[in-house]
Amino acid sequence: MRVAIISDIHANLEALRRVEAELGSVDAIWCLGDVVGYGPDPSECVDWVRHRCAVVLSGNHDWAAIGKLDPDQFNDAASAAALWTAKQLGAADRAYLESLASRAVENLDNRTVTLAHGSPRDPIWEYLSDPEVAAENFAEFSGVLCLVGHTHVPMAFALELAPDKGSAILRVEPPAYQAKRILAGARRIANVGSVGQPRDGDPSACCAFLDTTDWTLIWKRVRYDVGVTQRRMRSVGLPDVLWMRLAYGR
Ligand code: ZN
């Protein structure tokens, strides 16, 4: 089984369409949340995930758009985008976002895969960028793999038993783009990156693929026309800082 995992689309339909064209044959698509917020096409992106994804989680920006979270907790630009997004969503979009969980467990070939937007411990808010915070989160899920988004930075934390078996070693791994990352031998929390607003310095959209036949994970970058999304954002009046950052992947 080959599963595509996408996250943090952030209403960037142009990026999403390019990613869709590059998915190839997949048995399922999982979306780890933040379908909306920041970008110019929230309703279209909600519609896309509703029809295409086997699993869709909610993220903090989805919550803000439906009033489950106070946008005042965001910075000014994100808050302005959340208020704008809320006005674009129809009743069906809102009801759909309302129905989503922020954490899920999938069973594939007798293996358990945990999915969360931010972290297994605090799926809506916690950012897993710090190894110490990641280490604590390994106690918060069972099975060998947890897939997350939220930071918009593709990477992984791998927890391996030390040779003496008495302690564990935590490694920070870069995303594997060229060769598949073999998942055997360690428990992992892997971040699939962001489709609609990458923050690792590469403006191209990011997603990942889990293959259960050889139990591997590979990340993929997809170039899209950033200018199309930027012009859409300007035309609907979203804050300048939000469209400008897309060119830099920050
Ligand atoms: Zn996000």
C-alpha cells in the first residue's frame, strides 16, 4: 500500500493542484490539518480534501476559521487571514471542518500509525522542532510511526535503542528525497512538511509517501507557480507579509 501524506495546505489551491498532479498512483491520501488559513482559496481546498482524502485532521488554523479557537492567539497577519477565511467558508465547509479530529490512528499491515497535526501529546498546538519536546512525545503514542505537520519543516526524529538496550538514542533526521528512508529499527515522528507554505527555505510544496510493502518513507518537493498564489492573495486583500513569504519558503 502506498499512502500520500499532505499537510498544511493553507488554502493554497495552486500548490495543491500541482501536488495532486505529482502523486502518481496512491491507495490513499492522508491530510494532517491546516487545510485553510493564510491562502486565497479556502473553500476549494476544503472541498478537495473532503473528496480526495481518506483521513483529514484539523489544525489550529482550521479551528480559528470556524471559531473553535480565538484568532487573537495568532500574530496580526495570521489573525487577519483567519477572519478573512471565516467569511469565505460556507455552512457545509464549516460543518465539515467542525467534524474533524486532530489526531487519528491507522492500522496498516498490522502496524499502527498515529497521525496528529502538531504532536501526539497536544495535536492542535504543540510544535515538534525541539528534540527534547520530541523525546517526551514518544511516550504519547504506540507503534513505530507518528506522522505530523504544523511546523511546515520536513524532517524526522528517530528513537533507537542503544546497543546496551538500557537507554535510547534520539536522532534528528533530514527529509529523505532521493532514496527511501527505511523505517525498521527505530520509532519515528516524521514531519511531512507543508503543501501551501513551506518554511524550510525551499518555496516548493512538500509531501511524503509511506510504502507499506517495504515500510519506507520518502519526501517529495513539487515546484509550483508561486506567483499565481501571490497574485490571488493580493487580489483578495490578504496581508502582504503572507504572500511575500511564499517566495522564500519562510
Ligand atoms: Zn500550518
